[in-house]
Amino acid sequence: MAAFQVSAAFAKTLFPVMGADGAAALRLGLGALMLLAFTRPWRNWPRGGPWLALLGLGVSVAAAVFLFYAALSRLPQGIAIALQFLGPLGVALFGSRRPRDIVWAVLGAAGVWLLVGRDGGPGRLDLLGVAYALGAAAGWAGYILCGKAAGTAYGNRAATVSTAIAAVLVLPIGAAHAGPAMLTPQLLPLAAAVAFFSTVIPFSLELYAMARMPSRTFAVLTSLEPAFGAVSGLVLLHEQLALGQVGGIAAVIAAAAGAAWSGAQAVAAPPVE
């Protein structure tokens, strides 16, 4: 999460030259090349793996990255990631049948509202940016659900192949909008660093983790992302936090910790005869 959010802050500096579309395409394209070079997924490829899950993971990565960058171009980073956070929180709570989990859902929603609070009055937020962020939330939810099966079957190959699929989907859009600006020599080192820290590191580590923990647990831990996004925006982009946004970060952390505790209690509890 730290690598992803710091790289997102640096990616935002690419927007004035190549736009959000170009930055997303370049990030995915360079990230896919790096992962292909590092993992060489064609070696010892497992037979009979769930191709549909792998394809769904690639589409989810494309949607999450492309729409998040589109939202980032219109919203402060902390607000964009707070709205995107509805995806993993929804996954975490979707299968729950315990009434007490409603408390964590309400607390998480309150945290999101407080994070939005400074710019969240009616008519003040860019509605298209909000729509992009909510679309990215859906992509993130799909990433969690498909990543469990794909990561278990393919290991770190899942990160490589899904990123390559996402790059194939997004590169034509980025090239159509940004054109030669995507290949600006002075910006390529920064773009390569963004790709490494936003694609190679987090996707590999997340898919490693998803294969070893329940989807709900992973989603709950991932819900800490708004705190990382808000802090990265403050430190790297000088996006000031209002007192209400600080309270929102605290509420998000409390909701994530409470839901994680609740889920752990459910797993540890013995079955009732």
C-alpha cells in the first residue's frame, strides 16, 4: 500500500504532459515489461489453471488503474482513494451475516465521508471524478475476488499475466489520447520508477498474500489504503488535510481494525452443535 500510494503521488506529476490516460498506459506497459523480465511466467506454466479468473484479474487491474488515475486527475489523492476504498470494504462485508459487522460498515462509511468532507459539499466535488473513483472501486473488488483464485493457481505469474492483459487493454487508449508525449525522454525515468513501485512491488506482494489468506481478511487490511493515500498526498503533493479528514483517517483505521478483529473471532470460534 505504501509503494502504491507514493507512486500514485509521483504519477500525478506526469498528468500535465501526458494526461491520466497516458500515465496509466505507460505505467501498465512498463510494469508488464518489468514483470515479464523478472518472473518469466512461461517457465513451468501450470496446466489446467483457471483462465477465466486470470482474465478477470487482468480486466479488473485495467479498470482499477485506469479509472483511479482518471479520478486522481480530478480529485485530491486522499479523496480518490477513499472512494475507491468502497470496493475492498464491500468485499469484506458482503458475505457477512453478523449484525455487528454493520457497525464497521457504518464506521467505514463515516470515515469516507469525513475524508471527503473538506471538499465534499454539494456541487463542489467533480462528479465525473467521483464516478471514475467508484468505477475504480468496482475494479478493485474484482481484483480481490479474482486474485484469490488466480494467485493460488499461478503464483507470481498471475501478477505478470494480469498486468500484461491490463496493458494490452489500456495502451491503445493512452496512445490515442497522449500520443508521442508518452515517450518524452525526460519523463521516462520517472515513469519507470512509478511502474516499478506501483506495479511490480504491490501486485507481486498482494497476490502472494491473497493466496495465503481469506479474501475478506485481505480486503479488510487493504481498507487501510485511504490513510496511506491521504498522507502521501499531504507529504508529496502538499494537499492539506482538514481536521475532519484526519478524523476520517482515524475512522477508516478503526473500521478496518474492528472488521479484522471480528473476522478473526469468527474463524477462531468453535462450531456450535
